[in-house]
Amino acid sequence: MPSVRSGLSAFLTPSRLPFLLALLAVLCFCSPAQAREVVVGVYDMEPLSMRGPDGRLQGIVVDVMDAVARDEGWTVRYVYDDWDRLLPMLEDGRIDVLAPIAFSETRTAYRYNRDYLVIDWGQIWVRRGTRVDMLFDLEDKQVGGVSMSIFPAGFETFARRFGVHYQRRDYPDYSALLDALNRGEVDAAVIPRFIGTHHERRGAAEPASIVFSPFEMRYAAMRGRADDVMNALDRRMAEYKADKDSVYHRSLNRWIRTDEPVLPAWLPYALGAAAVLLLFLAAVNKALRRQVRRQTEQLRAANEELADSRDQIRTLLAHQQQAAEDIRRRISREVHDELGQNLTALKFGLHRLGRGPLAGDDASRERLASMTRLTEDTIEAVRRISRELRPGHLDDIGLLAASQWLVQDFSANTGIPVHFDAPGPRDAEGRDPLGPMDPDRAVAVYRVLQEALTNVARHAGARRIEVALLREGDCLRLTVADDGHGFDVDGGRQGGVGYLGISNMRERVAAFGGEFHIHSGADGTTVRVTVPLGPPDAQGGEACGS
């Protein structure tokens, strides 16, 4: 051991120490730490990202990311795949960054870089030769889109704003969507501008004059992951955009802008003629706008008058229905109290008479028995008429119990099984599970149920009926569904008037700010009613929308 120490001391002499330190520095410089690898997912969206003729990835996304990687000392590994497969890779961490991706505040799970690369927008594309000039030309047409893209949702919002309804079909990627468009499987396709322009050069489709939903195309990572990459992208993109000679602006000039062509000699004359034509068209357009504005004002005034008339008619109908219910209530009370009591007294009188001396022979007893039975039948008829005029038990036992009784009575009289879905019975304190409600509202819902069951018995030929009466929040919901043969809901409309029973149910519900829906087909008919439990002016039908 002393010999080793003495040998090491002899080797580490003062003259050799600078040489050894320099050698150690060279070794450390030649063995740096491994560079940060960033995995970036890209897909075919020319000119932002695509494969070149040699198979290498290129485009604005690749140019900028490569520049950031050089400036930051990273290495970049690209994963090239379809959009619908790249998005799950980003979410489960197989890739760090995905680009290009449309910025949307609704995608809260992602963190976007601060500065956008380019602005893209959605556009409608059709087969060459197909005429689609306006958004309204797509009414009831088949419109395709990529299921995981943000642009179909943007077009749906755009179309809904103008009241255009179409049939949407989803496809996994743009290649499948464009193939479906070429085959005629869809009438139109929702395609971003860059992808559509790239496809147009292949001569398979052409754009229509319908554009919508501009979106900023950026880089994105999952929140909480790859924060170092996103911070660097924020910092470097701000530098690149500020420098007109940076890789960002060179990439834009390379992939989007083209060299200026030589102007032909006839172009100035054509531009002059076009300017004159534009001035003429501008004057015509101004005159047309004035005329359209005047007609629009007239239509608006007519619509307001029509709306006022409709509201007045609805108010009048509600008043008439209320007045009719009041009359029914009074007649029902008079029939039940006066006529019913008189008939009951007559029944007991006949009963006593049957015990007296006048009923000594068999013929007299039989005649009295027949009169007694007739009186009992008349009493039952009076009770039935009284119930139909005004369901008095509705005031006594509440809407839920009265509806249960109505359903059971209907099933017993018609032989049609009825399943009734409703809350449980009253609680220990006697409170109705449907909650408190004003009597007029309860009568309206009861009458709708009564009318719906009557229609099923008369017309549906049903074998089973499902009835549900439930409370959801501040709303009362009634559903009556049968398995009958159905009918054409609009078939009874003549001159704007439909089936009177349906109109009556609809107006009863509308009087309380509720909603009435009916659907009928080969598998049966379903009536859905929603009524707010608050006053109509405080809580309209939209708050209880079905």
C-alpha cells in the first residue's frame, strides 16, 4: 500500500497537473448529456404538414418545429398518421405535441401555444359540376365530415343559425370523406381550406361559395405535459413572427405564397372595365338593398301583427277553456247534488214502496224492482256524466290519484292494459309527491291525459299503453305512448287547421307556458307534455323544454 501511494505521488507532480485538468475537460466536452427528444404527431394537411416526393415530412409545421428544436438543442421524432389515430396518442402520452390543430376554447384538456401558425377556415366542397350556390341548397342533403375534426361542429352551428337542416354523416379521415364525395355517397363535404385546396389540384372536387368558422391552427399538448416544449414554442414563435427574415416567414413564402406573374398587356383595360362594372353593380346592389330593406320592414311589421293576433287568439282560447271548465264545474255540481240527490231519494222511496201493501202481487213487485234498477242505472249515469263534466275527485284527491283512477277506469272499460309510471303515494304527512300546483294547471294536464287515452281507444287499435306522470325539478312531465298502428300527424291539416283533439291538447298546455309534442309512426304514437309548475310569465316553456 505505501508503494502505491508513493507511485501516485510521483505521477501527480506539479508539472503534470495542468495537463491532466485539460484532458479531463476534453473528456467532459466529448460526452454531453443526451438531448431532449420531442415526439410530434403530424398528419396530411398540405401545406402545413405532408410527405414530400422523397417520403420526408415537410411543411410549415415541420419547418418551425425543426427550427425551435435547433435553437433549444432538442431532437425531434415525428409520428405521421391519420388524425383520428393521432388524437388518442396525444391523450395517452405516446406523442408530446400534435400539430396542426384548430384552437378552440372548448378543448380545455389541451394546452395550445400562444401564437398561431396560420388561420384556416371550413369550406363546403362538392363534386365537380354540382351546383351549390347558397347554404339553403343543402336543405335535407347528405353532408359528410371527419368525426374527430372541429369543423363539422362549426358548420352545424352555422347552418342552425340560418335554420338549414341536413343529414350529417361522419368519416374517420379526409381520404375516406373525399372518396365518399366522389362516389356520390354524400352531396357535400365539410373540409378545411388547406386540405380542400390540396385536393382540388388533383381535380376530384371543387369548392362551393360557402365558408364558415375561421380557426387558428396551432401546436397543442395535454395540460400538465410537455410544458417545457410549449414554453419554448411560445417564446420562439414570438421571435420568429417579429423577424421578417425568420424561418417562419420563409416557410410561409415557400408553402403558401407564389411568385408574382408577369402582368399581360390587356390586364389594365380589363381592370378598368371591371371597375366600371363594379360601380354599376354597386349602384344596382344599393337599390336592391333599399328595396329589400323596405320589404323586410313590411314583413317584420306583418309578422309582429300576426304574432300579436296569435297571442290574442291563444289568450281567448285559454279564457274560453277556463270559462268552459267553470261552466262544467257548475253543471257537474248541480247534476251531482240536485239531480243525484233527487234520484237517490226516489230510489229509497221505491224501495219503501216495495215493502208496502201496494206490492202485494208479483206483477207489482216486478214493476217496482224494474223501476228501482232503472233508477240505480240513472244514478250511475248521472255520476258518470258529472265526472266527465268536471273531475270533482281531482280537487279532493289531487292530480296523481285522479290520474291513477282515470287510467284504471279506462283499462277496465276498454280491456287495454295500461302501465302507469308515477311517484310513490302520499307521505306520512299527506303531501302529494307531485308537489303543490294550482287547480287550473292540474285540470289541463288531466284533460290532456283524458283526451290522449280517448284517442287511443277510438283510433289506435293498441294492445298496450305506457303512461308516465313525473315531476322533474319545477316541471311536470306527462307521457302517453301506445303500440298502435299510428297515423299521419300532419294529415288532418286543411287550411292550417289540424286534428281538433291535438289542437285542443296543444292549446291547453300552451296556456301555461308548456310544450306539447306528438310523434306517430308504424310502431305507435307518443304524446309528450311538459308544463312548468310556476306561473307562465315567471317561467316559460323553454325552461322546461322536452
